[in-house]
Amino acid sequence: MPEAKNDNIGKALPVCPLLKQNSCPVSGAIYLKNNLAHRCLSILACFQKITLYHVGTMNQFFKFVLASMIGFALAAVALGALFFFMMLGAGATSKPTVSVSKNSVLHLTLNQPMPEQSNNVEMGMFDFSTDEIPGLQASIDAIRHAKTDDKISGIFIHPDQGVSMGLASSKALRDALEDFKTSGKWVISYSKYYTQGSYYLASVADEVYVNPMGTIDIHGFSATIPFFKDMLDKLGIKMQVFYAGDFKSATEPYRL
């Protein structure tokens, strides 16, 4: 019996329609020799998710490359435009330069906590939630600059809500004001309510004013050290303190 002639030998056969729905392309192409091999590999491809490529895949490859290049170019243009508008917005929101005219007064407002360092570091480009608070060192630098600036006539201290800073910071600021007065310029203070800390700063001024309905809350400065020696003796606790020298006061609360 003569063999049936197969016209598909040596030709690339089309992919099974089932493979077009769930395909996972891999590199390379599989060329089929006959119908039997095509059927076997088609069944295998359905389970292994392998796509059988036909001869026209090379044209699709160049189409994909060209589409990727066009997409990359469009993305670069979009990112460039976004960066341009971001820089334009940042420039529009920048603060104008302050011009100091002659006979100006440095207004020292002390109505909020003053940190040792300024909080002017921008956490985000579009973060406008926090106001800038001059820190202690920035305030001292401003007072020193005003001392030598001919356009500054004096300093106006306005501790309206009290001074929320420690005694060491208050003393550093007061010393800067004392140094400012050596230039012959005036210092005036006014407030509706003076706390002990704010009045300590205001006492350096040439003139101190208070609202007729205002108050001055002064208790006086004091420092106390608690001693535990008698209490420890009553409890029967003996402290063993080791120190060198006769003037080591850190351990005195436990041994005097």
C-alpha cells in the first residue's frame, strides 16, 4: 500500500488556536517538520504554556521594538514636562527678599516655643503646614547683625504669651541683648502678660511697658537639692559611695 504524501513536511505550521488564549512566549522559535510533531508539540504547549512561533514573528519583533522606543520617548517627554512645572511652581512660591529701610526696628516676638535650632528645614516641596520659627541661635545672630546695621534703630521685645524656654536659653538671649545695648541703640519691651521668664528677658530693656489690664507673675528664682541621708538612716539603708577628693558634691545628698 503506497504511503500517503504529506505536503506539510519542512513547512512551519500555524499555532493551535487554543494556544493563542493562554500563551507565555519564550525566546526562540520552534519549526515543525510534520503534522504528527505539530500535534504533539501543540498538546505539550497547551500544558506547558509554550507558544509555537511562526515564520512572521520577526516582523512582530521589530514592531514591538519600535513601539517600545516610541513609548520610552513619550515617557521621557512627560517626565521632563513634569519636572519643568515642578521647578516653575517652586520658584513661584519662593519668598521675596526683604528690604530693610532706614530707622527700622527689630521686632523680637516671643509668643511661641523657641527651639535651639530653627525648624526651617523643608520636609517636602509642597509642605506648607508648619510656620518657620526662628531658633535661639538664629535670634542671637539677628540681634548681633542689628547691632552693626545702621538701618536698625532699636529692638522691640514682645513676649505676649510668655517665654517657653529654659533659663540657660533665656540667659543666652539676654546676654545678646545686653551686648546690643553697647551700641547706644534702645531696647523697649511691651506685653499684656509677663511671666517670670519673659520679665527676666524684659528687664534688660531701657523701658518696660505693661498693659493697664495686664499682669506680671513673678515668684522668684530658687534652686533646692533634696537630701536623702536622714531618710535612708531611718529605713536602715546604708549607701556605699566611692569618690575621690574632698569637693565632690554629686554624692552629698546621700552622705550629708
